[in-house]
Amino acid sequence: MCELLGMSANTPTDIRFSFAGLSQRGGRTGPHRDGWGIAFYERRGCRTFHDSAPSATSEIAKLVESHSVKSRTVIAHIRMATGTSKVCLENTHPFTRELWGRGWSFAHNGRLKGIKHWPLGVYRPIGTTDSEYAFCWLMGRLRRRFPEPPDKVQPLAEYLRRLCREIGKMGTFNMLLSDSRYLFCYCSTQLSWLTRRAPFGKARLIDREMTADFAELTTPRDIVTVIATQALTHDEPWRAMEPGELAVFRNGRRART
């Protein structure tokens, strides 16, 4: 299996603290040593980093941890290969595709048996993972259902929830998906989130001896939501999502769907 990390914020925000904890699970405190990736949105642009090496020892991961790349929306993933998909760059998440002139990023935790028998449309996988195949199927269905982007997020979220539940019948489907504006989070078995806002306090990582005082790193107006497969910090109010639940975040706040 794999682990996910996402962030939605109302102002460009540094995710290095959370990523520093997640990256340790990629071969040091966890078994997810088969590659990693991260996508940072900057308006409509998307800056991505991938490596097939374990995130705990990856030089590229060290680069990400040492440079402040601020973003409102981030998706990250550490991989533990399952099935016959080999460890290589094209099999690392997040995967990206275009729809409605927007760059969509996707990362998945779980295994989906038999999904490669489902027919695809316009979108085709580059690698060999069931995750990327599911992403291509999902994007094709969204494109067919909504030739033009819907005016509101509610019909998109409702249809996406139906598609995720359909994919979830094939196995485990915890996923993060973003079009740069919204961060869609679907829980099949395990996904948690927390929102940091004023008054800010301190947080201590579980997987690394590192503490952040967010009162010194933020302004009173900042709102930052972090999503992860498992809690990354001690003594913070992480909320576990329910199986079959879809949560949508924009600018750090949970949207009504």
C-alpha cells in the first residue's frame, strides 16, 4: 500500500514540515520505499517532483525539504509497489492529466483488482499501475459527463463520489484529486484531516524529531488544512474520514457538497 498527503490553504503555504514527516515513512519509519512524488499548484500551473528512489534517502526529496515552495494546493504520495507493477519513474504518483484547460493531479492508496479490464476513453496510462488506470477511467467519465466545466462544485462532487464508490468495489480506493482550485479527498478505508487556524500553536512530528511553532510561521488570517493517510503529528485534532466519504476543500475550508 501507499500513503497520501494533501494540503489546501487560503494563502500560499509551505508544506515542508508535513512532507518532512511523510518522507521518513518512505523507507525509514515505514515500508513505502518504491518511489514518491509531489505536486505544487501555482495558480493554474503545477510544479511536480518525482523519484523512484525511497523518499527517506532521495536527494530530490531533500531538495524539496530544503527549499520553500509555497502553494495553496499540494498533493504528495509515497509508494509501496503491489502486484506486478515495477519500481520506475512512470509508476510514481501523482499522475497528471488535462481537463477543461486545467491540470488535474491524482494520487491513490490501495489496490484495485480487475480494474484494467474496464474500457478507457481518451485518457491512457503511461505506466503499469492500477492507480493510473483508475485515474484515466475517472477522468474519461468526468469528461463525458461534463463536456464543459459545471458552474458549481456540487454536481461535480456528487458525480465524483459515485465514480469513487464504483471504483472502490474493485478494492481499496483512498485518493486525492485536484484541479488547482479544489482538493477532492475520497476515503475508502483510511484518510484523516485537520485544519490549522488562529490561534496557532505548536506541532511535533511523529516520524521525526521536529517541532513547528505555527504562530511564528503564519498570520492570523491563515487557514491551512492538511490531509494524510495517517496522522503526521502528535497532539493535534486529526479527524478520521468515514468509508465512502468524499470531502472537498478550497482555500483551506471544507466546501459544502
